[in-house]
Amino acid sequence: MRAPFLLAAALLLAPAVAHADADHPRTVAPFAATEAQAESVRYVFRINSSNLMGLTISNYGFVGNNFISRDPSMEYPLGSGFEHMVRGGLWIGAKTTDDPIDTVRVTTAAVDGSAGSASQGATEFTPAGNDIRVRSTLSNNAYYDPQHAVSEQDYISEYSDRPAKHADGQRESHRPLNVLVHQENYCWSFADFAHFMILHYVIKNLGAPLTELYVGFYSELASGNKNDYSTWPPSSGANSVGGGSWYLKKQIAYEDSLRLFLEHYCASGPIPSGCNYAHVPEWVGFKLLGVRPGNVADTADKKITLEAWNYAPGSALRDEDRERYAIMKLGTKNPLTGDSLQPQTGDPVELMAVGPFHELDAGDSIVVDFALVGGGGDDLTEVNQHARFAQRAFDRNYIVPIPPPSPRMRVVARNEALDIYWDDSPENAIDPTSPIPMDFEGYRVYLSEDRINLHRVAQFDKATPPNDTTGYNTGFAAVRLATPKLIDGVPYFYKYSVPSLRNGFKYFVAVTAYDLGSSEIESLESGTSQNKSEGIPGPAPDEKPANGRVTVYPNPYRVEAQWDAGQLVRDHYLWFTNLPSRCALKIFTLSGDLVFEKQFDGASYHGEGARGIFGPTEHDVPPPTLSGTTFGWNLITREDQAAATGLYLYSVENKDTGKRDVGKFLIVKSDKERN
């Protein structure tokens, strides 16, 4: 399984980007944080790529990435380009007993603030460590931890609200509650479980007793298609192609029976006729799952506050602890009405809080769980169903029936075909919830040009007991290798080839495993995201033509190729193929000016430098597998400019033999191309 993507603090400290929208103006903090942090503390975040909820989580209570980059903030489905959250984070408020005057304090991980600023500046929490740890229930996962793991991919971190840390945009100095938060995030990749991520908070008091404590989740849900924007963060300026202002297109709702706040893209009122739901089809939301100790269903024990307001950084209504605490303890779900909360006339942000926890003594802890949930469709049927599965997981203490893990898999590209290899690790997996713990049944092979919707192209099913009697029952002889194929030290026992593919096109591949099922539950299948990979067919070194000539295709390149149709200029590319395994490629104008050069190594090249082949935000798949003789040029010169219409010459020097190959190709471009 692909390891999650980790960025260190250095990237988080990138310069802030000013926000161009009038509805989200850039704000300036009244003063900067001065508290020095210990060397053992490091602000980090991870991007979940283990299921469909592509979410950035941090070790300081902040959720999302504040649109500081095109990396998934809350991208759902992951790989679609549909973003849904600018920022979110934990709020904790309580009355203190160590100061008879200053009795109310609130610690926040996020409040209203500008997109494009570094997220660690927005929080009043400080990491209580220097990493986010990972563990997994999957037996063939690099982070396998059978004793402690809860889900297919757990993320674990700790942070506290001391020492006092002043956050950007806060008027008051921060006054710590003296709490330590242990955060765990859980996710699964199969069935309905693939559509949500759990946020499990354990809050421990390190100081004097706290009374009347409330815990909330704050967010600015804002859905849009980031593929509409050639620059980032999104704005209403000329860089938007059909997108316009991102932040004034929010339809919000609340499902009281599910404790679920919801948001959907809506271009304008009236709802729904003016919304254009198809532009961003998914509903997303956050749900309060429950607390321990206590019972959120018992209104005599716990009360839930739902509040939304028009985005207003530094508002005098919420710039003090006592004001934020008063919101958290309201215990009401305010109607989501009024112009300030409607598409085009409003820009809502939201908070859901639960409490009170009447007393939390030193050393004691409470637990509060939320889920971030998504689902497609114009109505709420699908997202509500996924929310119910999240609730079911919480109610069962996250002990859920599980399929076997997807196998380890490798894709090998060759001329007009992909060879798919996988191992047999799922066949020995154990499901402790099943009447037959070793309930593996078979494999399914998926392939598609659509990274989200993969299509099944083959299935292989056990033909010997304990197999089912209604499935394929094909056995595995057709794909079982007589001798395992060793790739990078891993033995692969199965091979399936997909012929008649188009060279130069991207294909997404996965192999899943499924189980027998039982009278209580249907057969379960692992998620394609566990090993989903990208392969691009092209001639392998031993498939090069007899003349050995390098070729360019398409030639001429007219505005765009079939594989990059409708994309931005920097997502376009053409292919050089039949290259020597090690060579120097140079591209010249007719007048002899050097336009581009590349030292090519087919054994290590995976499309780097060509955003259309493998973009920096594609966290749902590892870099693509190519054949070893193909190179994709993104038509960007060494001066970082788009290549103009014209005839170009190329030279390819074989680094092993010194032989040189030359040729030419034509680019015909359009003045209407998007940056």
C-alpha cells in the first residue's frame, strides 16, 4: 500500500499568498507569536490517500490546508479535483478554577481567516511531539500493527494548548486551559466506509479542574472545482475559467437525526434550480458521532450547539474567549436561514459543539468523536447513508467486518498493453469478525482511464472449499505463475495482461480481494485505493522497432492531444518514444536556439516535470509506470514559457553507444489556451 504523503514544517512556513476575493480579504494579525518552541516540537501534516476522503490533518488541531497549495485540503472523491473545505479545527472551552476572575477560556485550532496563509499560524495549539504516527490493520501494509491499529490507516498525534501561543487574527492573548489532546484519525477503503474519515479526540486535563467543558468542531466548508483555476488559492479574478468567486457558492443544511451538518456547491439561488449541482456533484459534511463519558442522545446529559455565521475575520462578536464560549454552550441548533447564509448573498462558516462535561479533574480525560463524510447525488440519500455507517462504526467501538486486504501489486508497461502482477498475501488474512476467520474468496482486476471510476476487467474465484457455490469458482490457474516474478525484492505469484490499449494514454489499475460473506453480512471487497496505480503503455526496450528510430507523437501536435483535451496549458504534453534507455534529449528551434534538454533514464523516469502526466496533487496513486523508452514533454521551455507554434528539431544522443538520432516535429497551438 502506498505510504501517506508527509510534508515537514519547512513547507508549512511558505510565504502566505494574499487572497484576492473581496469576500475573503487578506487580514493582518495584530502581532506575531513570540513563544519559542522546543527543538523536539515540529509542526507537520499528513494527507490521507487511503480512501476517498482526501484530507489534510495536522498535529496541531487544524484540519485542511487553508488552500495554501493544490494538495488535497478536503478533496472528495480523492482525485476528482473537487475541494470542499478551506479550514477546520478543534475548539475546547471551559470554566477554570485556578483564577477567580478569569473563569472562561477557549482554545481554538482555527477561526475565520484568509485562505492561502500557513495553517500553523491559525492555531492556539502546540504539537506535543514532532510527527504524526501511522499504523494499519492490513497485514501486508508497511505500518501493520495488529495490537493497536483500529482501521486500515490510523494517524496518531498529540498537541496541547500550552505554552501560550498567540494565533493569527486573535485579539486576545491566549490563556491556556492546560489540556493535552490525543488525536486519532481512522479510515477504511471499502464499501460505504470509503466515504468518511473519523476524528477521535481524547482530551486530558493537565491542570486545575475544569468545569462546564464543551468541545466543538469549527469549519469553513466551501465546495468547488480546483481544476477551474489556473492559479491558487482560488479567486474571482481572471485566473478563474468558469469558476468565479469560490466562496459565495455554499448551500448548507442540517440533518438533526444524524447530527450532520452538510454543504453543497450551489452557483446561485434559487435552490435548487440555480445551483448547477453537476459542476461539483458531491455533498459533504461533518457529523458528531458521540462522547465518552456521556450520551449525546440524552438531552438531559448533553446538549448540541449548531451555529453558522457569515465569514468575518476579527468580528467583534467572536474575538474574545467569553464570546466563543457563549456560542459553544448555547445548546440550540439555529435555523440555517437568512441572506448571510445563502448562495451569492452569504459566505457561511459553521460550528458544532457538544457539552457540558460538568467537571474534568487533573489527570482525567474525555472522548469526543466526529466524522467528515461525503456522498454524491442531488439529494441527501447517499451522504446520509455514509453518515449512518460512520455512526455504526463508532457504536461498535470501530470493530467492523473487514474484507481481506488488497494484494501487493505492480504494473509493467509495454507496447499497447499493461502486465499486472500481484502477490498472494490476502489468502492468509484473518477476519476476527467472520465465522470463518480465513474467509478469502478471490481477486478482482480493475482498469480504467478514469482515475475515480475503475471498471472490473477480470475476476478469479476459489474453486476449492471453503468456497462459495454461487460465484465464479474459476480457480487461479489461468493467472498463477509457474515461477514467482521477483520485482524489487517482492515475489509476485499472479499475472494478468490487458492488451489492445493505446500508447501514451494513462490507465488506472487495481487488484482487490474479496471474502465469502456470511448469512449475517454480504461478501466484502477491499478498496481499490489500497493499491491503485497508474500505467502508461509504450514500447518496452525489447519492443523497439528494427530501425531503432526515435519518434514523436502526435506529430503535428495541434492545440492539444486526445489525452490532455480540455486541460490547462501546463497540463499538455507530447511523447518521445523508442528512446535509448539512457540518453540526452535536446529540442531546438529552426534557428538553432536550445529550447529544452533532458538527461533521460528510462529505468527511473516516471513522468516527473510534466504536470499532466503526474501532478503534484495526485496523492491517490503513486507515480505512473512507463515502459522505459518514453518521455513526456510538457511543451514548457527551459525559460519556463509555453512553446510557441512552430517547427522544432530534436537530437537524441545514446549515452551508452554515443549514437545520435535527429528529427523534427510541429506544434500548432491556439490563442485561446488556458494557463
